[in-house]
Amino acid sequence: NAGLATTGYPENRLDMTMAHAKLLLERYSKLFQEAWTRPTRVSCPFARDGFACADGWFDIVNHLASKLAVHPNLRVRQLKEQYGLLTTRLHARATLPAGIKAAMDTARDESRGTCELCGIPGTRKERDLRFTVRCPACAAEDDVREARADAEDLRLAEQALREIRAGRSVPISMEAMMKTCWPTLRKRRRKSRRKCSP
């Protein structure tokens, strides 16, 4: 179990929790045997990334794994969220057995309508150039988190702008941040001017 010990499946909202990962690894140890490989630059993605989807899809992954595990020669090469859908790639020593592609397609279709974070019915939407599947509550949490991040970016951009206007030097990181935040800053200033105009 060197791979699992060294990677340690980080627990943030977009990764499966250690409890669920361990459960899947115990139930389907042959299918997910790459998890025990020490990750290197050339190792398969599963050895490096593990279950690269959140807990809301645990039941879908578990159901899919139960169908795949029936075939002893199958190994999961990668299991992740991609474009808001559950994507599974396999190592197969021969052609895929009958029904495997259908099981993977079914899991992918189920993920399209299941919130990746909490597992209740959700909607697949594009958000900041990335597709996600969220229920209304989790989508609202994402909006709040994004608004907080935007507010902090705006605060830093305004601080950098004041420093530049005052003739003081700005650290490189602030200059780079100004380039990324400047469009947001200009858009917000235009909105505030419109609100203030008689």
C-alpha cells in the first residue's frame, strides 16, 4: 500500500473522502490495484490521482465497480470527473467483455444527473469554462465561494492600483494579479458609476 500511503487522497470538496476511498479499495482491491503502486511521472493516472471525483458519485462508482470486478483481468487505469461526467478508463489484457462498455456508459449517464458533491439529483451546467453537476443547494454554495474569491481579488487589485498611482513599486505577484483582475475591476467600476449617475 505504498501508493495509498504516499498520495493520501486529499480531502477537499472535489475529492472522494478517505472513508469512501478505503471502502472501495477494500471491496474491489484487484480492480483498483493501481492504488497500491507508488506514483511516478510515468505511472497510470489512478496511481497518482485515485478517485478523482467527489463523494456524491460514490454510489455510482460502487455500482460500476461491482459490475467491473466480475471480470478478473480488468484494472481501472483512471476514474475521474471530466466535463461534468464520470469518466472511466481501463487496462484490459484483451477486448472488453460484453456488457462492460454498457456499464460504463450507464454510470456516465447517471453522473450527468447526480450532484457530484452530495449525490442528490442535480443539473449539469457550464461554470467558468468548466462543466459541473450540482443540486441547487451545492450550486448556491459554489456561488458564495466564488463571490468571496472575487471580492478578495477585487480588494487586492484596488490595493495594487492605489500603490501604482502613488508611484510606489508593486511586487511582481501584484502586477501579475492586476493583469488577471483588471477586467473584473473595470467592469465593477463601470457598474458602480452607472448606479451613482443621476
